[in-house]
Amino acid sequence: MNEPTTHRTAPLVVHHPTPITPAAVHAAPVVPVQPGTIPAVASVVLPDGRVVTGYAVAPAQPEPVAAKPAVSRTAVNVALGGVGFLAVCGGLLLLTSFIAALTAFIGQLIILAAVIFGGWIAVQVFSASGHHGGTTVNIRKAVIKRNHFHS
């Protein structure tokens, strides 16, 4: 059942690229072209006596500036109104968050004060006497003191 497997490979084919011959480039002969009108030659005598000769060049004209399109006042008002509305909404969100945080902080301070004050009261109640009879003993002493004070 174990038959040897034979691998058959296709014959290797090598492709060689064919070079492209460049097209013959013929240089066009350079022919001087004379302008339609010959500009006038200007000569300028410098203060030191030298003479400079050349063609007069017309100054370059700047390109006309394209007119900006007019912006509608309504569009400006709508944009400014939108920015103002977003600023107010953001401010209200921050104010609401601040009030919620402040409320939570005050609530925690009240709870802290109640715990501290309650602990102080508990220490006063439980350490008022040397007896370990609990709160009942202290209440009886307070009643006795009150009755004694009024007598």
C-alpha cells in the first residue's frame, strides 16, 4: 500500500526579454525667428561717461486681483449665533458639573462631621463612668443628678 510517490516537474522555460530599439531622433534645425516689429534700442549715458545700450522693457503689469465674493450678513449672523449657542451649552454643562461636584463635596463634609461628632459623643458616653454597665447606668446617673439639682 505504501507506494513511492514520484514528483513530476514541468520542463523549465526561460523567457528572455527582447530589447526595444529606440526610435531615431532627428534634431530640428534651429531657425532664428525675428520679431514682427523691431523694438527701439535705447542708449543711456551714465554719469561717469559710460554708455549702456539696450532694449526698453515694458514694466510687468500685475495680474488683476480677483474680487472676493461677498459674504451674506445672514450667513455671518447664523455662524456667530451657532458659536454663541455652543459656548452657552458648554458653559451650562460645566456649571451643572460644578454644582453636582460641590453638592457631593458638601454632603461628604456633612457625613464626616456627623461621624466625628458621633464618635466624640460615643467616647463621652462610654467613658463617663468606671462602671461597665453600659448606657443605662449613665442615664440613671443623669436622672439622679437632675433630681438632686432640682431638690
